[in-house]
Amino acid sequence: MTDENPKSKGGRARAQALTPEERKAIARRAAEARWSADLPEAYYEGEFDLASAQLGCAVLEDDRRIITQASFLRSLGRARSPKAGTGVLTTADEKPFFLQAEVLQPFIDDELLKISKPVFYRTKGGGKGVGYNAIALKRVAEVYLRFRDHSLETSGKVPARYEKMIRAADMLIRGLAEVGIVALVDEATGYQDVRARRALQEVLDAFLLKELAAWAKRFPDDFYKEIYRLRGWTWRGRGVNPPQVVAKYTTDFVYDRLAPGITEELQARMPKSPSGAKKGKLHQLLSDDVGHPALAQHLHAVITLMKASPDWDTFKLLLNRSLPKRGATLELPLG
């Protein structure tokens, strides 16, 4: 429990003196300023399980770990969505929605207010993202639990309107404790590296077959027609061998972006003749239940980008923004 300094008291008094219209106007101007600013980009995005909930997260270019606003609110037992036009649930002084209740104020310190301010960023797809610093989640949950303890000590019960949030906060703290001890053991023993490799191998095994499957046409003609159009080449049909560089384009546009490490795994698993020539097509190693559906979906997205592009450079820009390369490592959100 902390005492407010004069500056904090003054800021609260000014905020309380605002009319609803003034608050809306401030929020609207703040939203416009946020999205016109030079925002950090998310380099990694994903989800993880915590206390029976799926939490969306991101790592920004400045290494900040972010939990998305929707996930943050749901994990605290809040189901509210951002107010229209603001892009975030805050007051004029950027105090987030989940810390605005008057009964919580004695348990909130300046450090928590600082780290719980909303973070505005650009998603990997170029869209607008709002989240909160990941380290704030535990500390916000602790605020609710301190309020619970104080309520039980003073009145013997918790106000009914806060029971859901307090249960959620208790589950979060327990979940974080379990994740934390597992992560410490894994780091101390070196198992975290093995865990990442095993997780990646499970992904690859789901995508790939052990042996070559029967050949079937997997790449629509439109994939090659659009490459020819964008490169300014004359299309003469699939019966004419394409320029050798098309094979490199296929690897770049498709396999490098399909799943983490899949290009390398496909090349390693591909049977070769004594001369070193491949005995089949890479797509023949994809599994029917996971690999081929993922390939079809990915090809559809790539062809759509091609058709929407007037030239080669525009296509490459859209491709890198919408379907970035996956690399050779699996992005794990925890550990």
C-alpha cells in the first residue's frame, strides 16, 4: 500500500473534473496521435497456454515482451473490448481499465502504473497492435489478491463484483509459479534447448512423410503464370521447362515460409541418386493430413498476392510483409 504524491493527486483531480465529452475528445486525440507515431514493430508473435487460457503475445524490435490487450483482459476475468475510436481501455492519464477501480488504488504503486501503460505497436502483418508489458500481468494479479486479503481482514468477505477477477488473478499467479519453476529447471539443466528442438521436430514430423508419396500436381498453373507475368516473360505452358531461377523462387515463396526449418528438413529427407540428383519433388514429402493442406492454403495466399501486384517489386514487398520467412527455429513464447 502506498501514499500518493501531490503530482498524482493533482492529476487525478484534473481527470475527475473532466466531463464525459471532454474525456471522449481527449481519448480520440490520443488515439490519433498514437497511430500516427513511429511505432515499434513486432518481430515475433505467438500464443501460449496459461491457467487454461490462450494468451496472445509478441516480442517487439526493442525486445519488449508484450501480451495483447484482449488476452490481458481475458486473463484477468475481463471480457470488455476497447472503446470505439480509442484502441485501448484507459483513462486520460493512461491508467488501464483493469486498474481504474477506486478500491484498488491503495495497492497500486508508481512503478506498476509505469509498466502497465498500453503499448502501441505494428504487428508482423503491418496492422495495429495494442498490448501491455508482459511483466505487468503478475503484478496486476497481485494487486487484486492484495485487495482480496485486505477485504477479508477488514470485512470478512470480498465484494461480489470482484470475485471473478480475483479468481482469475489467483489462477494466474498459480499458473505463473508452475511455469516459472519448470523454466528454471529447464534452464539449469540445459533442457530448454532440447525442448525447443523436440518441439520443432514434432512440427516437422507432422508436416512431412518419411518416404516419397506418389506424385500429384500440387502447384496450380496460376502460380507459374503469375511469376511469368510479373517477370515480364512469355508463358508457353507447363510443357516448357521454366528458367532455372523459378526453382529458387518456389523455395523462397513457398517452402521457406511454410513452417520453421521445413526447407532444410525436406532437402535432408529427399532421396538422391548416386550422382546427387533428387529422386522426386519436395512436395511429395509433405503429409496428406497436415503438409498438403498447409501447402494449398499457402499457395492460395501467395497467388492472391501475385494477382494483386502490378509488378515484381510490389509483390515481393507484399509477400515479405504478409508471409515472412519462418527461419530454421521454432518460436516458443515461454522458456
